[in-house]
Amino acid sequence: MNLSSIFWRCIILVTFFIKGCPPVPACCHSLNSPGYLTVEPDALVVMGSNPTVYCHITEWPPRSHMSLAVDGQTVGLGKKVNDTTTMFNLTGVWKPLSAVICMLKSDGLSEIIGGLTLHAGLPPDKPENIICETTRSSDVINCSWTRGQETHLDTLYNISVNRENGTRIHSAQTQNAEESHVQRGTLEENTKYLVIITAYNHFGVSQSDPFIFCIQDIVIPETPHITQIDFGSNSTAATFEWRTTESSVQLRPSVRMSADNVSWEVREGTELVEGLIRVDDLRPLTAYQFQMRTCYSASGLMDTNTSRSSNRSLCSKWSPSVWKTTPGKGPWKQLHVWRILGGQETNWQQTVTVLWKPPSPEDYSGKVKEYNIFLANHRKHTCAAAVNRCSVQVPAVIKTMSVSVVTSYGRSPPAHVALRHSGVLGPVLEELVSAANGSAVFISWSGPRNKQGSASGGELLYYVMEWTSVPEAEMQWQKLAKDLKNTSITGTVTDQSQRFNKTCITTLRLSSNRGLLWPFALL
């Protein structure tokens, strides 16, 4: 009988994959199988091994040859064993499932001779990290372990609980799992027991080291519950209110959080009072998943390798999740502020120009809405978000004012600025040097010439330097730390050092904790 009368012939062979299933030929369907495949040592092979596939055919047509495809890829040439069998050596089978198809090619056409699924796997690793736990109110003891690397095969785990004398109290079996449970009522509270996990599959058997325990030493706290999360006015800190069914006096709470539903970060937090904990350094406008657990220290567990008693922290299970989105971050730093006194216009008021540095974008969320200037008599002056200075009329009796920035998510703490002079001599300029390329001026000075000149004995807080560049430009200013004695100004002029002779540093000042200012003009 001619093979063409038995099989449908195909010019093109198409294969496709469905996740979890072997590839399936899409256009060639045989009415009767003309052959079959065998594998040595077996179709179930150790991952990474080199099995041998045999293609068998009942009748070999003239002018034809056999080929083998694994997952749609043709392997090397086979070796003809006899008139009906061809042998193919596979190298390094690493995929858990591989579709193997044998093809007969004759007169430019291909026919499927047979196919099978090659299944690769690994022997089980030794079960490790055995932990058995229970709570005061639980009727079961839960035991868990780590399986090690994936075997890609069904792997059975036998859990046995024995007394120290070898008497078996409990035995159970589970498949492809990492936990099991034992009825607590079958064990005595003050007796030592050994838990042994044995893993086995088609390729081998592996047994854990014993985990030795007494029930009284594996009792963990009851699982807590988060009852409320409050951010208050701070987007970077959360206060957690929680409860548990047992006394929380000896418990240490901790919080874990996830912003991506993948990775977790554990925080100890700050315990405010019993049942209340605060966690800081959260990201604003971020959706978090929060959980809590409680821990206390316990001893008496036996080390699985040394059979010696060792301490470890006993912790509850993590609580059910609570999802919360942090609010926007309000500005939490004071502004850097200064002022220009415009002179006393009348006997009772003067014009003051208040200057500030805009807050850094990293310090707040949302947008700047406005700036507020507060006078000592509770008057408020509002300035637009786009400006960094404002002039206000101030009664002469007022000696200080404060400035705050208002954003979408809050107001910054008030930054105070003093308005009065002390009349005491200020710092002494020592050097004014231009950079070689004319891009900066380097300035150095000494401290106050008369540190005892202030009757109030004010403490030095910082320096404030004001300068104006040539050609005439808006006055600029900078606060400097009190321990500095030099600084530089960049971008002051475009010409060489001759131009720096015309650069005007209008004022170098000292400020005290009592609001006293020592002016020192430099032209």
C-alpha cells in the first residue's frame, strides 16, 4: 500500500504553543499512525541530560529520509539503525516540556511519523528552614519549610512527628507544598518532639534535618488587626491604631508596606502609646499596602543542626492588608528670608521689602499658591506665587515679621525676620579677588570687630550678604553659616577684573538670636 494513500501530505509544517501544553502540529493529520517514537532511558528525563530518541516506521519508502524536530526546531542528522529505525541524540534537555516530532521526507513532502512529549525534571532538594508555630487560641500547629529549586515534577512531602524515643505520633503527606499542619490535641504541652520532612519524586529522595520543639516554645502572638491609619497634616508619616486579642504590653509591633504590590519593606516604627505606632519617611501621593505584626523574644527552641537551645524572635502572622494613599507633602522647612529697610517714611511707619528663596521642589507636593507675610499685630499680607519679594508698610513699633509659603497641601512653618539695627560694628572685609576668567568674585572677611559691643549680648546666628553687580541689576542676597569666613559670587560680570572694581557688594551683615543686625557696607 502506498503511504500517500494512507496519510495526508503537507508541504508546510506549522507548530504553535499553548502555555502549559506541548506544541501541536497544525496542518498535518494522519489517518493511521505509520510509526512511533521511543526514548532512552525514558521520556521522563533528568533536566540537562542527553536522551536518545528512536523513530520507528513500519515501511520505509524509497528516496526518503527521517528527520526530528524538537519544539519546531530540526535537530542534527540521525543515524539509521536498521530498515525501520533511525536514532537521534539530543544534547542538553533543559525545558520542562518539549514536543518531539518525527518526520518522513519524500519527494519534497513531509509526513508526521509520530510524536511525544519529553518531560524533564530534577530530584528534590533537601527541605530546609522548618518552622512550626501555633497561637494560644489555635487547635492546630502549622509547620512550614522551603523546598529549594523547582523540580518541574510532582513532588510528595511526607511530614512525620516523633517523640525523642522514636515513637511516631503523626504522619501526613502533601504534594508540591511548603506547609502542613498537626492537630495540637495529639501532642503533649511539655514534651519534646522531632519533625522530619521527606521529599521524593521520580528522580530521588531527600530528607530534612530534624526540627525539635516543645509546644510551649512555639506559641506566637495572635495576629493583630489595623483599625485605623491617620496621616494628619503630614504626608510623610502615618499613625497606626491596632488591636489584638491578647495583652499588648510585652509585644513589639512592626509595620511592613508595599508601594508596588511586589516588594515589601519592614519598619519598626515609633511606639507612641499602647496600641499606637508611627511610621515616618513615607512618599507623598503614593498608594501603600500596609500590614502589621507583633513579636516577642522566646527561648527553648532546639537548633536543627546542633541540637542546642537557641534564641529567636517569635512573631505573629502578618495582619490583613489595609490600603491607603498618602496625601500630598506640605512644605516642612522654613523659608530662607531677608529684608530691605526702605527708610522711615513717617514717624509711625516704614516701607519694608521682604525677600525669600522659593522652596525646593523636593520639599513639597503640588503647586505654590501664595506667600503670606505676617506682622506682629496679626496683620497678613498676601503675595503672588510667582514673586520672591514683596513690599509692605510696617508700623515703626513692629520689630519682627514672619513669612510662610502656602502650597496645595499645606503651609510652611513661619520664618522670622528682624527689622531693627543694633548700631554695632560688623564684620571686616579682608579680600575681594576676581577669578581668572572673570566669572566669579571670591570674598573673605573676619568676624565682628566688637563682639562685646552689643548690650544685649546677642549670639551670632549667621551672615547675610547682599550684592549688586555692574551693570546695575536687582539686588541679590545669600545667607551664610556663622562659621564661614569666605564665599564666592558667580556670574557677577562678563568682563575681566577691571569690571570687578565696579562690582558693588552692598552689605555684609551679622544676625543674632535677639534680632540684632550689624551693618557693614562695602563699595
